[in-house]
Amino acid sequence: MNLCDIETIRAVLGRHGFHFSKSLGQNFLTDESVPRRIAEMSGAAECGNAIEVGPGMGCLSAELCRRADKVVAVELDRALMPVLAETLADYDNFEVVHGDVLETDLAALCKEKFGDGKAIACANLPYYITTPAITALLESGAFEQVTVMVQKEVAQRICAEPGTAAYSAFSIYVQYHAKTEILFDVPADCFVPRPKVDSAVLKLVPLDKPAVETKDEKLFFSLVRAAFNMRRKTLVNALGPVLGSSMSKEEITALVEAAGLDARVRGERLSLAEYAKLADLAAEKLS
Ligand code: SAM
């Protein structure tokens, strides 16, 4: 069965009385080359174990099942359970778990399903949970590779370089934890129903240790968030809400200069290493 063929999709879903839910971000792929390429590049064949988020009616799951030893998918919509039982009946290495990925302990799920074996994660993510889902996948520490389709702008933001309009606190968060790469773009007309935006497939390879060393990770991310909360202000002014209760504006200026930065710089220009240096100097000063 070609699970990306629009007539097949309509027939199967019609048989099960299934209706797309906009609030669950249900946009199913209709171009069979897309799930095939995602599965090929996901590392599923090399790793053997795969977790999928949101299998829908199973087009990506089937491609993963052809390559991995075992595929476990987490799907929130109970109405898709009988659909998946039909579409993936030929794959005895597929299992679906009903649940919300944001409330699933992914490390425990991997341990339960794969023992001590390594796993990769793969998904055509529903847009409405992109940021928390990527955060949960990275924080679980359970995956060798995370390959996810997301809105194109979000993929660009995640991979953005300092000084660009797309660079954000989330770019820094993801780049702190993983090597990032956009694999390919997927136009909106590859889905049913057609979303308003284009998508891109993102490859994240979690790092063994964070991309930069910091003495105080919490302070590092507080400084990053403060800088991007007021990205139009200079870094010195933007850091006021975090450091202002313990340091005068002159001391914050001295701190920024001690980190080798111009006192008029904006936070959006700083690399991860520069934020790490700034956070370490601030931690020293605050201790
Ligand atoms: N993988 C299919 C495909 O590519 O055609 C469907 C992808 S569709 C964009 C997103 C899927 O995620 C839907 O099946 C939806 O029901 C499911 N989903 C939505 N929210 C979820 C959540 N919080 N946890 C797990 N699955 C979720």
C-alpha cells in the first residue's frame, strides 16, 4: 500500500471514519519520496532502534520499519490506532504507544523497549509542539540522532549564525546541545491538508558534551534569554533584569568589556563561546 497516495489516504481514513484535526497538527505527507529520504538519513538502519513521534497513518513509520530492527511510535490521537493496525499490519517490528510525547518519559520508554540499546528519533512534527518536542527529545539524552521535519523558518532559526535575523535564544539552546543541519526543504503542497507554510527536515546530532564549557549553565541561559528578550537593546541594557540587582550599569559595562566585547554590542551578535565567557565572568563577580 502506498501510504502517501492521496486516493489511498482518503480510502483508508474514510473506512475508519477519521477526520483530520487541525489542533493536533495533522498534515500527512503525500509525496512518498519525502518519508523515504527522511528514513534514509535518520540513522535508523545503522542504529537499529527508532522512536517516532506522531506516526499519523504510518508513511514514515513504514520506511523506518524497512530499515530498523524495531520502531516504537508515540501517537496522541486514539482514532489513529485502528488505522495504524491496518496500514502497518505487515510490519511485526512496529509498535505504537498511545500518549502525548510531551508527557512521555522518553529515556524510560527507550529503556523499556530497547534495553541498553541506542536509539534514534524521527518525526514529521506537528507544528504546535515543535519547540517543546525538540527540547524533550534533546533533554532525554536517549538519542544518537534526532531527525525532524519542522516549519522551514524554525529550522532556519535553529541553525542560524550569530548576527543574523534568525539567530535566537532557541538557536543557542539547540546548538549548545547538538550539531545542527538542514537536510532538505519540503514544500507545503507535499501534505494533506496543505499547511500555510513550507517545511524543512532538520538533523540534530546530540553532542557528548555541550558545545561550550560554562561554569554556571543556568546563568549562561539566563543571560542568553535576557539578551534576546530585548534584542533591540544593547547587551548592557538587556542584561539589567538579570544582573541589575547585584551590579550597577557601570559594572555590567565593565563585565561586557572584560569579555572582549564592545559596550554597545547587541546580544544577537554574540557566539555561544562569547556568551560562555560572559557568563563565567558574571559568575565570578556574583560569587
Ligand atoms: N507522520 C505522519 C506523516 O508524516 O504523514 C503524520 C505527521 S502529522 C504532521 C503529526 C502527527 O502527530 C499526527 O498524527 C498527530 O496526531 C500527532 N500528534 C499531535 N500531537 C501529538 C503529541 N503531543 N504527541 C504525540 N503525537 C502527537
